[in-house]
Amino acid sequence: MAKDKEEVTSEKESVKKSKKDAKSEETADKKKSEKKKEKSEKDSSAKKDSKDGKKSKKTKDEKKQGKVGKWFKDLKIEFKKVVWPSKETVITNTSVVLAVVIASAVLMGALDEGFLFLMRLIYR
């Protein structure tokens, strides 16, 4: 009996240790990813600074083209960030919208006919 309790206790302790190890690994991974992000941000800002330091003679058309090109590049990046719905979700939502629109149209038509019938009864 005493040995069984000791085995259970030791198993619980080993489970706790493994959970702690997993948590410490997760935090270490998070710290590494944060450091990588910071480093890449520093590198990109350093590249921008070096580009800004160079003086280039561009015409107005080249500047406009650069702005438009940059806008489309940014647009492409933003579209990659969007979480697009699955095909099933789109079909489900579209069918719900169509059903509501059709039901509303039928209801409005029925109300219109009902009021028209009442108006005919009143003005005869």
C-alpha cells in the first residue's frame, strides 16, 4: 500500500516536472521569436535609413509611379494577412442571406396585397 502511494506521488511529480519543462520551452521559444522580430525590425529600419540617406534625382512621374507601386505592394501584403472564409462558410452565409431576402420580399408583397385589399374595401 505504501509503495503504491509512493509510486503515484512520484508519477504526479514527474507529470508536474514535464509540464514545467514544456512551459519553460514555450517561453524560451517565444523569447527567441521576439528577439528575431526585433532584429528583423532593426535591420529593416537600418535599410530604410541607408536608402533615405542617398539622394536621388527622380522626376515627378517616377515619384508618382513609386507611390502607386508602393501602394499596390502594400495592398498585396494586406491581402495576404486577411483570413478568408472557407467555401462552405461562404455558401452557408450566402444561402442564409438569400433566404432572408426572399422571405422579406414575400412578406412585403403579402402586406402590400393586404393593404390594397383593405383600401378597395374602404373606397367602394
